Amino acid sequence: MSVTIEARLKPDYGGSLQEAIPVLRDWVTTNYGTLSLGQTLDGGDIMGTLAENIERLVVSDTSEGDALRGVATSTAKIRVHPYKYFKSPPQTVEIPMGNEAGDCCPTVLMHELPSVNFAATWDQLFFEPDIKPALLRFVTSILIFSDRGVSLDCVSWNRIILLHGGAGSGKTTLCRALAQKVAMRSFSKFNRTVLLEINTKTLLSRWFAESSKLVDALFNWIHTQTASAPDQFFCIMIDEVESLASSRRAAASANEPADAIRIVNSLLTSLDRLKCRRNVLILTTSNLLEVIDTAFLDRVDLCQHVAAPSLVATYSILLSCMQELIRCGIIIPENEEVCTLTSKKQPFRSCSSFPCRRRLNFGLFKRRLTYKGAFHEAVGVSTTKFSLSRIQASLYDYNMAHVFKTVRPDLPSSKLLAVAAQAKGLSGRALRRIPLLMHATSVEDESMGLSSALDAMRLVVEAEQKSARLAVVANKEVNSTI
């Protein structure tokens, strides 16, 4: 078993990060018997100057362990990754070409990582449960193989990840978030981590045979940068890689210009040159996996499909949006009554929420909470006070919402779960747009109640689904006339 702890230090911390790792590891083992995923640790009693420079300690990963009981620190391998955020804005870098490429010039967008701009990106991405852990494990393996000096002649890897899926599924954002995670977890090994976002549009020239020269010039510059700074880590992101790596066989059969084939050849040669660099990770995305050249796909180490959001992911996305609007004061949760539980064997009641004719047996209610730990979280059996406001005015995660949907379909979480089921098929980008449309189409004031917001969200989802169906029908009609 292993536990990964991310320790965010203040930007002005000037001590050794390598020396901070054993200090933090020993402190965690001494002060905590168990650790759970997402748990925030209180580092206030760490001795020395390190305590004054810690901003946040959080358990970011656990390999095993019960969701309720956590992982025992006495038997787990504790990994600590200290890091600091940078606040510098991204910079556009133009690659010098001289007079060789006419009026074209390749450009890249450079981010210094870990960046405060991507601080919450990883946590706000919701996919199938195994996608993000699989990506992190793969990148960790690349770093370990590089550190141990594994021979590329014996074990071959090209340091290339390809994320493919439909438009709006979050592939590009996931690449940036993964680069951020790599920077946080390699901060003590590399002095600096840089994300280079390649602007593929600047590599396609209107002049014959110039596009391949632009690709060569760009990757020659990247090769020089990575070779001259071995203490820096470079994450290279190519969005919509099919524009550079389209199938050469299809291009030849369609009698397309030979320049399209030269671009692919230049890209493949450049990627082969970078595979020996231990400080390089190449992140690519594509909406059209079927049109990518087979030679490029053969070089991809991890090809990960990013599907449309499932019900769990859809609910989590909408939940995070609602929580953000509540935090900003745009949505105002309604206050509810507080009822008193006099005995565990007696039904509990509330003048507003549970009239006498709608008494709910406490034992039955407890048995319906089948999700592990849900009863203790929602009720708190050690107290005789039971706050219905926590259930009625709060938005729970998917597991809790799934439990309450049959017991209390009138709760905000139950209503939000119904909206999430209604939004099946919408992309992550479309789901993130729903709260804005909800506010724009239904509110007369700056703020709105939680119940009104959920009703408005349901109507917006209905309209979005109707628009999506009309678009599909129109596309089929266009295709039938061609």
C-alpha cells in the first residue's frame, strides 16, 4: 500500500526540497495512524522553519484501503511531493526561422509549472474512475524508468500519450492538468517544469514544401532547449495532432499534395529524436483517431479514450458548478428547520419537513442509508440533535445522492441527480455551460434560490437536449442529400 501526499510550500520558501521530504514523512507517520484520500493534514505542529512555509498538506492518492477506514501509515509507503506555485502568466514564443519559411513562423505557448492558473484544474475534471489514476501511474513509471537508466535498446518507450474522444470531452484540459501534476511530483528532481503548447496552425503554410520545414524548425528548437537544460522538465502538448499526423496512405490514395506526407515524416523523425531525453513528456489529443497515421499510433505509449461523461461524472460536474455558484453568492441555499431526536427508537419529526402524518421511522431510515459511512456523515449517531438543514439544504456527492433519491426525492441532491440523468450524452463542455444559461434565462436578480436554480437547470438541459437532437437530424439530412 502507498499514500501520496502533496505539500504546497510558500512561494518565497528557499530551503532544500529534498531535505523537506523526510521531515514531512516522519511527521506524518508520527502524528497520523490512518490517512484517507482527499484528507487535509494540519501541519501546524511541525517543528522548525518548515512549518512557517507550509500552505497545504493533502492526501492526493492512496493505492488501497477502505474508503471509510483509510490506509494505516504504519504499513503504507508514504510518498511526499513538496512544490511551490508560480504566478507568471503564459508567454508566446516565436521560433526564429530566418528567411526560409516566407511569412510563416511557428509559435508555442509556454507555461511555467506548477502554475496557480491550473491550481484547481485536476480536481475539477470528472471522468471514469480509472482514467486519471492510470495517467498518473504511467507518468510515474516514465520518471522511474528514466531515473534508473533503463536502456531504450532493451525496453522501448517514446514518452508519448494520446488522449482521444469526442469534442468537448476535456482532453486538452486534462493534458494541462496532467502536466501540472507532473510538475508537482517532480519539483524536487527538476528545477523547473515547462509546458509548451504547440500552435499547430502556425505549422501549416500555404507555400509548397514549407510546412515540413516549419515542423523541423520547431522540433529542432525544442531539441536544443531540452538538451541545454537537463535540470528542467518539458511537457510538450500537441492539440488536434491529426492535423500533423494524418494518414499518409490516405493522402497518397487521394492524390493529395506530397507536402502532407512530408509533414508526417518530419513529425515522426522529430519524435524519434526526443525519445532519448529523460526530461521530456509529449501529450497529444485527437478527435479523429481513425485518420491518424499508423506509424504515429505505433509510437504512442498510452492511448487513452476519453468518453462522454457518465452519470456519475455528469452529476459531479453539475455539483461542482452549483457549489461554485453558492460560494460566489449567486445561488442562495434555503434554510430549513432543525428537529430534535429524543430516542433512537422513536420517529423524528419536524413541523415543516416532517408533519405528523409523514413520520419517518428512524430505523428504516438508517437501513436505507446503504452507502458505507453515509449514516454517520448525515446523521451523527453520537448526538441527540439531528439537523435536517444539513440534508435538505446541502448538495451531496453522487454516492449520498444515490442513497437519498428514493428516501427523499425532494432533496436538492435528488433533484440534481435527476437533472444529471436527463443530461445524458452532453459533453463536459456543454455541461459546464449549463449554469450560465440557467442564470441568464431565469433570474431577474443577481441571486436565486437553490430550488429555483435546480428547476431552471432542468429546463435548460431539456432545451440543450432538444438542440442536440435537432442538430443530429439536420446532419443526417445533409448527408443524405450528398
